Amino acid sequence: MHASALRNIGIMAHIDAGKTTTTERILFYTGKSHRLGEVDDGQATMDWMEQEQNRGITITSAATTCYWNDYQINIIDTPGHVDFTAEVERSLRVLDGAIAIFCAVGGVEPQSETVWHQADKYHVPRIAYINKMDRIGADFPEVIKEIEEKLGARPLPVQLPIGSESGFEGIIDLLLFQEVRWDEESDGYDMKYSPIDPSRLETAKHWRERLIDSLASHSDEITELYVSGEEIPEELLRKIIRRETIARNLVPVLTGASLKNIGVQPLLNAVVDFLPAPEELPPARGHDVKTETEIEVPFKKDGPPLALVFKIQTDREAGALTYIRVYSGSFKNGSAVFNINKKKKERINRLLRMHANRSEPLDSVSAGDIAVIIGCKFSQTGDTLGLEGKQILLEHMSFPEPVITVAVEPKTLSDLDKLKNVLDLLAKEDPTFTVRENEETGQLIISGMGELHLEVLVTRVVNDFKVSANIGNPQVTYRESISAKTEHRERFHKVLAGKENAAEITLRIAPLPRGTGNQFSSEIGKQALPAELLEAVGRGVTGAFSSGIMYGYPCIDIGVTLTAAEYNQNTASPFAYEAAGSLGFDAACRKASPVLLEPVMHMDVMAPKEFIGDVISHISSKGGVIVNLESRPTIEHLRAEIPLANTFGYSTALRSMTQGRGTFAMEFSHFAKKEGGL
């Protein structure tokens, strides 16, 4: 198969636009799924997690391959939820084009605005599909207007609906200039083309004029034919639409009702006709580990192998399924690859292509394609696989610091190991989620990016993996530091098993600039104190960094220097010096005006103009600071910094302030002094 017959697409939509039904239909008509599954009866193939079927939202981004007219289409399932920014961004990165689905009744919903702006950020070419034309209140021209006004896009209708609501019976194809209807007997498999009915001819001509007019401004060739009154060949129209869609100047708009099996095949044709093949896009950008520079990764099937792990899913039988998008070269079944992030070799035991409900083995997978590796032990979402000799990172791994924690404990002790295993699996799938055990209480502490993020993960533990657990309330993770310099002399003396252990050291501590980290150094030479005792002091100090000063939160940005030490070889022992280091650090910090630091979040809020005043005053009342306000044609983009502790429940507050049209994303920004203690 030559490369240009490949399409990697995502389907973006807000919760009820009919994304899953449309995906189901695509899989049915491309012959891979032999039963029509309805979301309404919980049988959809893509949403294989029970929890998603309950919520009706798609969280995992599984990639499914289907074939249409000699083209291979990889459908990457994009999460529709804002809180999973890392996952949304990664799935937008691995796809080359997208179908944006809008509901003919609801139009451009708040969630679609967010995903649309994210796709803008990643320069993803799109086609639009106005679904649910059979529903009461369906209004095709109104949705076209909203796409223009709310999204600031340039919609180009290439189809018109014939009728609407219960009278919706098919479409007018403005390029073929024909009417198309679907046969109910064959579940919409058979399509019937007919000339445009005289009663609709005027309307169809009007919209076709509009289409040609829009394209003429992008093509001299069309303008010349148009002016001289000649027939414009359909092929030329398709060529210009394709070029301008890939350049993101236009968004072709199609329509249908997926549930009634109307409109899906032309949507597949549009994917093939208008969305780009992998090699038609600018080269991917990578980060050369050796030279620490940004470089381009050219699309070459015979280039050095390079792939991004964009998803890990756990299969009960096969173990970890590692989904990769190949950007250069090829990967062969049975070969070894190098994980550049983990600096470890991985083995490809099996290479698979996933279809909706089965998989097929592959011998190799090359640039532009998507596949699943079985056998990776170390790989995590976001890692780059390639060659040891040519280390390029496709994604600069800066996972934001998880700043919200929840305690989880199994209801019975026998469930403890099971719970630990499940949490480890989830941490592999999602690097923004971490797990640790609290040594004092024995509780498992999970941390993540936000309230909703942890809520979904916890639901998966309980429902998908069937581990019964008690869940605590979300807690903010604070840090501690100092705000003054001080010196402290620590004497340690203890008799153990009849042997005297003694040490005396002097430590100088000072606050370091935020973000520097902790540092330990020594001003005294090995002649004053033997190397093993110097190391023991260092161990004692660095071990004490994590146990806090006043509240037991980890310490940050403290510089510790060993300035003097007494040494008596009869009583000196590594144990005594390590203890002196730990106790000395603790005592010194208490004298150095300790401060409690809280995580401050960087918040991006998108809201329509009419609500922005309320949004600003609400953020200010919560101790937030507005950093920047940017006006777009349809929406205000607000950037603010706000203490994490004041953001709990923000999504509900924002929804009620903006009638559900505001959206926000948050990530950790920095630690700042918390006023008024705990």
C-alpha cells in the first residue's frame, strides 16, 4: 500500500453529538463490525470500558483501523473531556486530521469549542459533520452560522439536507449535484442517486454558487472558468477543497443522521478526499538528546526508526498493549527497540493492528502508521522508541507536578496487593497519575492533575477492576521551606551495645530561589573528616528533606552546607554522623523562619464575552490573580494564577456562571508562601 492511501483521523465532539454512534457506523460500513451497536443499549464497540458506557463519554483513546475503497483509515479515539489535557493533547498530536461532529439541534456546544481550540493549537485540519438532522429542532443553516461565529472558522457546505426532523430523507451532494438517499432495508448499506428535484433546484443552485464563490477566492483556475461561464470539473473542485482544508483555510461541512444510517459513507469519502496523508504534513519536531536542540524528523520510510507511545492499555490476557505512532523508519516484529526516555531496551514480542473487536498480527509497521506492541516492559505513555545510536525525543517530557492527592485503602486486607497492582497499571497508562505508600499510616496515596482526573481513575479502580476501596477526600499537597539564613551546631551522643557513638557538626542553611531544589555541600576537607563520615552527614541531611519541618510536608529550595565537624576516632561512627545530619537539619530549619508553601495553579478559562466579568470577579474573590486577557472573535481567553486549595468545585461554579459555555484547564505553576498557615 502506498503511503498516500493512509489516513490517521480523530473524531472530536462534545458528549451528546453522536460520536460513538458515528464511529460504530463507520466500522460497520467499512466491513469490520458485523453488528450495529447502539450506545443507547450499551453495545458500542469503541467504548470498551464499562464506565464509559455508563457515562456515555469516551475517555480512553484506542486506535482502530478500517479500510475504505483501498484506503487505510486509523481512527484515534480522542477523549472528550477537558481535565485530561495530557491525553487530549497527545491524541491530537498523533492524528493528522479530524472529523468534528456537531449536533443539528445543539449546534456548537461549549465542549466542542474547547476541543476545537485545542485542535487549532496543534494545527489539525478538520471536516465537519452535522449529525442528528432527524431530531426535533434540527437546523442546518443555524449550525453553519454558529461554526462561523463561535469557532471563528470558515465552513464550506458540500452537502445540504433534504428535509429535516421527521421529514429528513437524504442529502443533496453539491459537488456531484445530485440527491442521495439510503435504503433502510440494507441498514443504509445501499445508496440511491437521483437528479435534484425541481422543488429544491433553486436552493441547491444558490448553495453551489456559494461553494464555487468561496473556492474562487483561493484558486485563479476556478475564477477563470467561473467568469467565462464554463463548467467547472468536479475533480478541480475536490482538489482545491483538499488543498485549502489541509492548509486549514476552509472546513468542508457534511450532514446526516448516523442513527438512521444516513450520511456515513460520504463522510468516509470526505476523509479520503479532503484530509491529509501523513507525508503531506510538516515534519514532526523532536528533541535531540545529545545536542539538546530542536530538530525536524522527516517522514521517511527508510529513515531511522522513531515512534511515540501515545497510549498504554491493559488487556487481561495479553498484558500491556503499547500503542505507537511511527514518525520515521519502520519497526519489525520480533526485533529489539530502545526506549529513549527510560534508556532501556524493549523487545517487540508481537506487533498488532487493532480492529474494532479483534486484532491482526503484523510483520512490520512503517512511518505514518499506527500499531500496537506487545512485550514492552518499561514503556509509559509519552515515551519515544527508537535507536540507541540516534536518540531523539518526540515529546519533551515535562509532566506537570501532580498537586492533588486522595488516600485510598482497600476494604479488606486481602485486596491490598490487588489494589497496588491496579494502581501501578493505571500509573503506566497515565504518567500524570502517581501512587505512593504513606509509611506512617500504610495508606496508599494517589496524586493527579485535578478533581475530575482522580474521580475517573478511582471509578475505574472500583468498577473496571472490581477492587472495593474506601476513598478519602481530595487533599492539597503543600511544601515547606525556610525564609532566613542560620547556623546550627549539633552534638549527638548515644551508647549502643556498650559502645559510645558521638558526632558534632555545624550546618549553615539558607533559602534558595524557588525551583532550584535542595542542595547539600561541604566546606570541610577529607582530612578533617573521613569520606565515609562526610557521606553519612550528607545521607542524614538529604534523608531529612522529605520529612518536613513543622507539618511533615517535603522541603524544597533549601541549601545546606557542612561548615565544621569534630572528630574523635574512638567514638565516631557513620550512624552517629548520619543522625547528627538529620537532627541538625531539623533543628536549624526550625530556627530559620520556616514557611508553608502552597501549589499555585495556572488556569486558562475560555468563556463567551457576556460572562467574562462574572468570571473575573469570581477568580479574584478566590485569591486568584489575572495574568492576561485575550479577546478572540467569539470568546475571551483568560489566564490566571490561583491557589489550588481555592479551586475545588470550580467546574460547577464556572458552569453555572456561564450557562455551561465556559471551559477551563489547569496545570501546576509554582509554589508560593501560604498566608495564615494550615
